[in-house]
Amino acid sequence: MFTGIVQGTAQIQSIVEKANFRTHTVKMPQELLADLEIGASVANNGVCLTVTKIDGDSVSFDLMTETLRITNLGGLKPGDWVNIERAMKFGAEVGGHILSGHVYCTAKVVQRIPSENNLQIWFELPTPDVMKYILTKGFIAVDGISLTVSEVKDNRFSVNLIPETVHRTLIAKREVGDLVNIEIDPQTQAIVDTVERYLTNRSA
């Protein structure tokens, strides 16, 4: 499990294509290497991946075909960067919201609105049906970053970024047309799906 509080960024050193999956290796920040072991879960751009090899500060992960298809990790190349979050520890403070690291879909950056000490970014989702889970003032994870939805219009939504988020993560570097990973809030999804089933059963 994760909290959506990104702890740092890591640069991809290499990508090795294999049958039906690939291995990418990142240069892990020194402060995130403590007690890291093979088999540990680490979020890369919000995607829960398992550590398969550790060689100094070089840490490798295997990515299955479905992960490459659904997320923006499939479009990365050596030299690109990813947001990194280690799995949460029980008893630790949860500063964001509980995440599984299972990305629902990608969204496209459609507008950037910078202002003093703030950056607003608008995203467009691939299908309108996903929007039922995205509510104004609700939680959402964008590339593994826990954010609050500021506004919703049709199949688009916006978030406002404070300087700390801009400084700590990669989100401010996303340009119009870039794809970001989206994980919807599981509690919101459960409530919406439950209400829908209830209303469907009542009308049946």
C-alpha cells in the first residue's frame, strides 16, 4: 500500500526488452535505499512494481505486458524520470490517501495554467464513464501523487499544485499531450458502484 506522498524521483538507466515483459532499472536516490530488499514494492509513477535486483543504487523492476499497455511506463526510455514512493509502513503517518498502486487508466494533459506560487493542470480522461469516480474536492492519484480534484467539467478535471509538489515530483514537467497514470480513490469507487447497483436493482 502507498500514500501518494512521493518521496523522490529516479532516472531510468536501462530498459531490457524480454518475451512478454521488460525490465527497467533506475538509479534510486540514496535516501530511499535504506532496508530495500528484493521483493519489496516500490511505486514508479504510481504503479506498484516489485524489486527484482539491487546493485548498489541501481534497482531493477519487471513490467508485464498489461502494465506497459495500461500505464505511461510503456512509453518511457533510458534517461527519463519516474516518481518514486516506497511502500508505507504500518504505524507511519498517512499524509495523502491510501493507494494500491494499481493504475486505472491514463489521462492526457490538456491545459496548464501557471500563476504565482501555483500551477493548475487540466486532464482529459479517455472515456466519460471514468468521470463518475472523480468528484470535486475528492481524492485522485496522478502519477502516484495524492491530489485533490479542484474542478470537473465533462470528461476533464483539474488539480492545483503547491510549490512543494512542484519541487518534489515530476508533475510540473508534464506538457500538453503527455499521458499521466490515474488511480481513482477506492472508497469513492466502492460508494459509486454500490449506489449504482442499488438503483439498478430498485428499477429492475
